Amino acid sequence: MQGVRDQVSRGDPAALMKEELKIHSRHELQKMLQELKLDQVRIPTGHLLAAKVDIGMNWNQCRKLRSTLTWHAGKIPEKEIWVKVGGDHGGGSFKMAFQILNKERPNSKSNTTVFCIFNAKDSRENLNLATSRFATEIKDLQQLKWTCQDGNEFSLRLFPAGDYAYLCLCLAENHKKFLLEGKGNLKLAKKYHNAIAPVMFEVPIDQVVVPGLHISLGIYLKLFKLMESELHDIDLKLQTYLSTVLDEGEVTKEELLADEHLGKFKAYVAAIDEARGLDEKADALEEKLEQEENQLGWQAFTDLVEPSADTNMADAEFEKACSAIKDLCVEKDKLRKGAAELRQKASVKVGQGPITSELDPALQELHVQRQAYHSGSFIGNHDESIKKLTAVITSVVTDIMEKYDDLPLTLVPKARETAQKYRQLFELFASCHKKYSHAGQMDDSAIDELGTAITAFMTYYREKVPNGSVPIKMHMLEHHVVPCVRKWRFGLGFLGEQGLEQVHALFNNIGRTTSGIADPVAKLNSTLKNHLIGVSPDHTGGVPDPVPRKKRKEN
């Protein structure tokens, strides 16, 4: 072939080859280069040194140009590569991604690669349809060996991560029991946590990581709801004493409604007069009823002592009196019920009373966000800020008591007790959260401290909230966090779902550049391609921006 080129080109085969290449499209040429592995740029160490000298790069920029692996001071076995695989629904789409954990910053955006995305709910049917083609690959990856350029071989260990609902779809034990013990009978499915279908991915059960982030968010929300419920009880007690305050006459209704705290009872105060009118009518009927009952009793007594000659007439009069009394009772009960319904309908709702209504503004001042959906669950990690919330309780109640002497002073110690209890609960759980949510390495002493902190929190919770339930996330905290950390020797931030949560915001940003594409499938495909270009090692390697130096503060 080379001889033919020499003859045809008359001694200039390179020129002929250029003409041949012009026949192919740009896409075909790029594909050829990829197949020949000529589209990659490798930077040798010597060139890096030259880049530092000639271009003026600092060592931090040079290090970022090299994609090196780490075994985190031996915490990852020498011949293993750890890969985290997880999924989560957010921003209108479900995304599955993987992270190589043998990196200095395993949870960084540049180390998070999304390989599956669809715009639908994360139901089991949708997940199976979208991820079934990956199930075999994930199973095979755990049996394969990766050979690096120096000839060393490494095995791959996969760690599924995600929220609790997603992880439940990956568990196999309950399904095995359902088949063996329940004989696959759907009527018995509840006994086996409704695990009626096999797992999506065959991964050892001890490699399914406890979802530390969702445990924290769930327990914070649980404690907040308990605190809000107890504070609502104090709001209702304040509400019941409003009639007493108004009856004393020292405070007018207008003055009461103008108060920044008690003004929250505006609807209830407006209903007091109307309900009181119904009660007064019921009181009048009760007096009349008492008179009618006395008269009926006297009539029965006289008929017994001096029987009437016309017994039929006497019986008719007695029945008529009984019917009138019955009608009075029905009308009185109707008025009482109407007054109670008025008060109940106008009663302050949870989160609207003088105390509970101060919680959300206080959260906003502390920059703690709550979702407008999902039961008002918290967004992000705010373990320090949320403890300061309890200080609002005592200050509001004390302020109200100082203004109105007729209110019971017993509410002040009750409010202080509630504030102290939940401050302690938040502090104890914050200690647990700090000890397990990070991505650092953990030795035996750190793990023992974590176990002690969890025990202290759960003991105090059961002591102070004796009737409180222990939801599944508290159970996982108490019984599964420490064994998981002790086995893998890392905080849950390293193996858990925290690093995968950021892909939703990342894809929202990328989606803005593809918003002009009409076809939804093409738009999603373009968004995913843009993401892969940004994280693929074959497309990275530009000179990183230098890290700005911290300026010293001048005195």
C-alpha cells in the first residue's frame, strides 16, 4: 500500500494521505483518533516541571493536572479500587452516578459522573426499566480486575448509596424470606416489608452504606415537630385564658389584638363574643329546663298522691311535659355544641400561635431553609444554627407574662423546661452528626466516641419523650451506623449519599444551556453529554486557576 502511494503521489505520500483524509467527515476522523487512542494528551513529569518554570505555574496547579489515585493512608486495601454507585431523585429527574473513592476529594463535582438519567418518578417500575441494563455490568464489575499501566492489578469494590427509600430497593434479605417462608404469597407481603421483587443490583449487603445525610435530616425534622407540638400546647393554654383576661376589664379587645404576640389569636378573640352569646342562650335554656323538670317532678308526685279521675288526660299532660323538656335539652345541647365548634374552628392552628409562629422567622434569621413540601423537611445541614432556636421560646413567653398579669405564671417554667429539653436533644444529636457525617478516616477511639454519643442521645430521648416513637432513621442511627463505620473505617460522608446530592444543582445549571432544544429526549441527551465532557478524564487537563492567597488582616 505504501508503494502504491509512492507511485501515485510521485514521491509525496504525505500529500496523498492528506487528500484521502479530506474525504472523511470531521466526526469520522475524530472517531478514528479515538480508536487509535491518539486523542489523549499525557503530561510527563518533566513537562510539568517545565510548565512550572516556563509558564509560572505553582505546585498546586501542577498537582491538579495529574490524575492520581490514593489509598487514604492504608484505610482502603492496597489492591482495591472503591467505587460508590448511587441514585437520587431531584430537580424533576432521577439520576444515577458513580464516584471513584480512591481520590483526594471523592465527593467533588469533577469526580461525580452521572451515567443514567430520566425525567420521571423513582418508582420501582421506572428504576427497573432504566437501570436493568446496568445490573449485569455492576455484577460483573465486582468480579473483574483492573490493570494499570505499570502492570499492577486491582479488584473493584462497589458501595451502593442513596436515600433510605432507594436503598430499600437494593436489599435482598426480606425478599429471600418472602420466597422461602412466605412461599411468595402476596397476602403475607407485609410480614416481609413488601419485598416481593428481587434486588436490582447484586451487591453484598454489608456494602450497602447507611444513608447518613437522610438520617440527620429525618431526625432533625422529628425533633423539630415534637418541639413544635409541645409549644402548640402552650399556645392553646394561652388561648384558653384570653376570656379571663378580657373579663377582668383591664385590657380591651382592641389592645389585646394590637399586641405583637397575642394578636395571633385574632380569629379566636373574634369568635369569643359570638360563642359567648350562644353560651348565654344555653344558660337561659338551662334555667328554664331546671324549672320545667321541677314542675314535672311535682306533677308526678301529685298524680301519685292524689290520682286524677281522668288518667288518660293526666298521662297526656305528663307526656307533653316530658316532650317539652326533651326539646329544651336538644336545643341547649345544640347551642353548646355550636359555641364549642366556633371556638374550635377559630382556635389557633399549629405554627400560628404566639410561640410556634416565631419558629420559622427565627429559622430564616439563622439561614435554615425548610421545604414547602415533604412535611416541611429541612434543606442542608444546620446543626449549630438550629440549637439557637430554643432561645426564642423562653423570651416570647416571658415577654407575654410581663404584659398580662392575669395569665398563669406556670407557663413560664413550662416554656423554660421545654426549651431546655429540646436544646439538650439538639446538642446531643449534633454531637452524633458531627462524628459520623464527615468524609475523614476514623480509628477505634473515634468510633467508640461515636457509639457513646449515640447512646447518650437515645437514652435522653427515651427519658424525656417517653411516649415518642422511634422511627426507622433513629433505629438505623442506634443500631447500624457504628457497625458500618467500624467495618469501613470512614465517616458516612465518604461512602454515603452526600456527594451525590449536588448533581441536581449541577444539572439545573447545565440544563439552562440546553433549554432551547424542543425534543425532551434530545435535550436530556445533550445535557448528559455536556456533563460527561466536564468530568471525563479525556477532556480535562486545562491549566487550573491558581488558588488566591489569603490576605493578612491589617491591624
